[in-house]
Amino acid sequence: MSPLAIPIKMTLFRSPYKVQPDRLASQGNLEPLLPPALTQTYIENSIATSDDNDDEDDDIDMLLAVGEGAVKMKRRPRRGEDFEFHEALVKADFWLLFFAYFIGVGSGVTVMNNLAQIAYAARNDAITILLCLFSLGNFFGRLAGGAVSEHLVKSRMLPRPVLMTCTQTVMVMTYLFLALALEASLYAATACLGICYGVQFSVMIPTTSELFGLKNFGLFYNFMALGNPIGAFLFSSLLAGYLYDMEAAKGSTGTSCVGPNCFRLTFFILGGFCALGTFLSIILSVRIKPVYQMLYGGGPYRTPRSSLH
């Protein structure tokens, strides 16, 4: 839970942040002083609301005043711009990403934490092999997830959470196989879950920066990272631990449980949560598609760049 100290510190004890406006590069040239999106938005609004020459002159004077720093215009940030932490907390995209990530890593870490008990319940002594398969899958999932998501956003402008949708759909099917307690599928299911678990990290990190900017990226990342320990506590300690102890109490082997019933209900519940995570990531992908059109495409949402960029 220690990463929680970072957003608390940065929110309650904020360091002063001052921006000194640049001098005009040349008279009438406002591009170095204002962000392109702000310049374009202000000019379009000026044109739309100007009824005569006097109004246009007033608008130009206001624009020059903004460029010189005499007047400061404040507006709420939009997707893809730099957010403050309190501004992101009221955004649906922030919580959709958090809960989708929380479900993905929380269910995955539950399997990792209980691999020894899962193997023992399946009468399998290859605990080390299962742990190695999960760890290797985690490594290749992070590596491949980053490469695949990067290819998709650059070639097709598909939002990165689409990959989260695909992997959590695979996780649903994998949990159903594990609930059926098929011994032959244990190795493949463990490796598959490791891959899907790793993909959640490689998708969450760049998506956070693309939606909420880089200014407070460390704060947002550490808050998102809380999904791992919270998921481990809720899914592993409370859910899986409670159900395992309940099944173990029914048997005659003491505190250990043997048989398919030890984790069957746990796997069904985890599969249900991953189905919910799939639904949340689909909603998120649809909502943030304009952001990727702006960042990686030439569509109507793309921010125009000046010749100096």
C-alpha cells in the first residue's frame, strides 16, 4: 500500500508550479505562446461570436493579452492533455481503466499466490514448474503486450484497452477450464494466465499517460498500481482463502484440501469478474477512441501542429 503515499503527498502538499510565458517571436505570431488546441479553439470561438469589426478588434486584443500573459484563461483539460489528480478523479475514463486493470491483475495474482494449493488440490507435485510457467508467461505477456498494442495504435488507431478486452476474454475461458479440473489443462492454463496477467501492465501504463498526460504520470501510475495489492487482498486472501478453508473443513485432511471442489467456486467467481472487466474495457475503448485518432491519425480529432513543432 506504500504507493498510496505518493498521490496523497502530491495532492495535499503540492509544490508551486509556475509557467513563464515566452516572448513574442514576432509581432502577431502567437504560436510559440499558446498550445495549438487553445489557439485554434479561441480563434474559432472569436469568429463565431463576432458580429462586427469592433467585436473582432476586441477579440484580437484579448488574444494578444492572453499571449503576453496579462490574462490567464483556464479551462478543464480534455482527454490526452495534462490532468491534475483531482480533475482525473471525476472522470469516468479514470475509473473504467482502474477497475478493468484491478480485475485483470487481481484475478491473476490470486492464481499466482495460490499455485501451491491449486497444484496440491489437483494432485500435482510440479509446483516449481507451474510457478516458472506463470512467471515466464508474465514476462512474455508484458513484452508482447507492449509491442502488439503499439502496432495496433499506429497501424489501426485501435485503443490499447482493446488488448485488455481480448486478454480478459481469454482469462474467462481459462478459469472455466480450471474449474473443470482437467489435469491436462493445468500447465497450459497457468502459462496462459501468466501471459494475460503481464498484458494488463503493458496496456495500463501507456494508456494512463495517453489519457491523462505526463505532467502527473507518476501520481496516476502509482494509484493505478494499487489495483494489484487490493486485488490480492480481496480475491486471494478473502475470496480464495475463505472458500478454500471452507472446503478443507469438509474433508478429513486437516487444513489442506484435495479435489476439484477446492477452487471450483473461486474459479467461477474469478471468471465472472473477468467477464465484467471485459465489459468495462469495451466501454473504455469506445469512449477513448477519439484520443487515439488525435494522437496517431489524421482524423477530425487531430490537434493541428504549427510549423515550429
